[in-house]
Amino acid sequence: MPREHHVLNPATEELVATVPATTPAEVDAAVTRATAAQAEWAALAPADRARLLRRFASVVDAHVEELAALEVREAGHPVGNARWEAGNARDLLDYAAGGVERLSGRQIPVAGGLDVTFLEPLGVVGIIVPWNFPLPIAAWGTAPALAAGNAVLLKPAETTPLTALRLAELALDAGLPEGLFQVLPGAGAVTGSALVEHPGVAKIVFTGSAPVGKQIMARCADRVKRVTLELGGKSPNIVFADADLEAAAAAAPMSFLDNSGQDCCARSRILVQRPVLERFLELLEPAVQSVTVGDPSDEKTQMGPLISRAQLDRVRSYLAPYRAGGDGLVTLSGSAPQGPGFWCPPTVLAGVDPAAPVAVEEVFGPVAVVLPFDDEADAVRLANATEYGLAGSLWTRDTGRAIRVARAVAAGNLSVNSHSAVRYATPFGGYGQSGLGRELGPDALTAFTETKNVFISTEA
């Protein structure tokens, strides 16, 4: 495996940086440093830990523009999105800091004494971050893990290590103990494997593909090591005939084009009730074609490039069987720049077999399929006709229907008459092949703790 990784700008294919890869021996040394730092960190008074995390958030806030610029260069995210991502990391640190002094156990009524529980840190936590949202997802695991009293070893994706490395520098600037939060760049098969298998790492948080997540879970099982897994999605966007069609069509493009479709929550299956299908497609076409695709550093850009040549080839492989006007398909397409960069235009396919790979597999690109349905039961059947269950949206003016369908769709995160973004204050996670466990929200800190029960006898 290479001893260094080249970071390319996805919009230009230019070299941005060369980053050394972490060896297994270096992972071992990092665990040793983290173990010592964690003991120091956990011994601090909760108020002091909270104060340092708030200072960390403040330092991140002062560097939002710098972090956003790094995200633009290494991930190809439009600058407006990148600013939101840097701000999300800041906000999550603030939110997690507020939980430090509220991480309380319980007093349980028992006979003959007093029974109390303590929530204690696990120790050293390994967090493996994907390339699609490198900065916010790094914070999703890091902030609550630190707040709960743990040390964090973070392995970024090979293609997007720069924001993570800078975040670790900012943690030191904020006064966090050295060794408490370390970033270990490298290949998943080497650095990631060493992190997963190290006996000194108490938990692994992984966001990525389902096949790799299953491998990590199996390897953690051998050591009875805790895992949280977020493994993808094929989310439905259900549009009923009684919906505000204009609003639903206007909102649909960015529900699957945000981050060029490289989003586990992308609403890439648009399910439309048959009586309004034709009208919805008429409204959707100009909405798709109006999306501005181009230079990520331009404030007007809504969609940038894909992350790599390999990802572009993957997306094209799903589109290869379909051509505009061929096989009875209706195809809506936007535009994308020509020349250098990993560009793919926004694409919508209608008339696709609901069992076709493009309709059931996670494409992870700016591609959606439109599938008709007949009634409420048919909509739920189609929505659940996937091994994933991460997110989804439904559009209707009928409140009762909204509640019934939301309860019936097997997904962890649903929106009604909107395409709600992930919020740091609410739980996030999926059903089925979308993963295991929940991140974010008011219970995020407890996922990084061990419960200890203590009984104190009051009998003489």
C-alpha cells in the first residue's frame, strides 16, 4: 500500500496536497497516547470539559471560512454548502458541550438500600469517516465522544483528509490535551484495519458502504467491540395526488442533487401517484434544468463534481443502459461543465423497471428514478422495496395520511412536505442495511458510555 495519498481537486483534477499514510505501528503508538490523554480528560470536572469543548467550538467558528475553503478544494462541495458544513461542526461541538454536565445516571428504587447508575466513558474511540461529508461526519462522532469523556482516533477517507487534520490542530489551539483527538490518515485496508482490530480501541464508529460495514462489524464481534454503523440508503420521495405539486416538484431536484447525489439521504426514488404523474414530470423538468452546476468556489453554484474518476465511472455504469427517448423512457437531464473534473449532469429516469439496479441500488450520484404508484398501500410497498431504510419524504395535504405513511415506511428519518436536513439535535440512523445504532440528538453522548450499577446497603 502507498505510504502517502494524493488529494485531488475534483473540479479540476489538480493536486491539492500529499498526505502521509499512517502505518499499523503508528496506529499503535497513537492508541498509547490516546489512552494516557483520555485518563487526564476523564479526570477533569465536567464543567471544565464543557468549557474546553465550547472553546473548541469558538476556535472552529473563527476558522469557518478556512475550513470551508479546504472542503471546496478536497471534496468539490459548493462553497455555500461547505460553509454550512463547517458551521455544523461548530454547532455540534457547542451542543455536545451542553450535554457534559447533564450526562447523569439514575437512582433506582430497591429494597434494603440505594441503587444508582453511573455513565462512564468507554476509553478510546475509533471513528472512520467517509469522503462525501468529511467535516460534519467527523464532528458527529468526535463531539459526543469527547463530551462523554473519551479520546478519539479519527481516520478520514484517503481522498478527503485535509479538514480532519486541520480540525485536530484547532483542538490543540483550543487547549484540548495533546493526544486526546488524533487524526490518522491512510487506507482503510491498512490504517482502518489497524484501528478496528486494536485491543485498546473500545468502539468503532463507521460511515460508509454496507459491504465494508459488515466486515467491520464481524471483526469487532471477535473482540465484542461496540460499533455504530451508517451504511447508506435508497430513500423514497413520495408524492400523493393531493400534494402541492408545484412545491413538491420545486423541492425535488436538490433532494437528490445536493452534494452531487453523494448523500446517503438522497431522495433518489421519486414515487408519484399515477393520476398526477404527467403533470409532476412537466413541473420537474424545468426545476432540474435550472440547477446551477459548476465551479464549487462560485457562490451561485448549487452542485459540484463527483469526488473521483472512479465514482464518475460508477455512476455512468448505472446510466449506460438508458438513453434519452430509448426503451420508452422519459429522461430529464440538466447540464454540467465539460473538460477537466469529475462532472455528471443531473439525470432523472422515468419508465424504469422498479427492480432495475438504478432503482434499487445506491448510485451515489446525481441520478433519480420516477416510479408511479396507485394508492397508499402501493406507495408504502414501493417505498419499502429496498434493503435500505435511512430516510424519506412524503408530500400530502392529508394529515392523517401523512401520519399513517410515516409510521408504515421503514426508515429512520422522515420528512413531511419537506426534505429535512439532518439536524444535530435529533437522532439519525437507519433501518435494515442502512446501519446500526443512532448518532446525534440528545442521547448521542450515552452511545459512548458504559453503564455501571452500584448498590449501597442501608441495612445495619
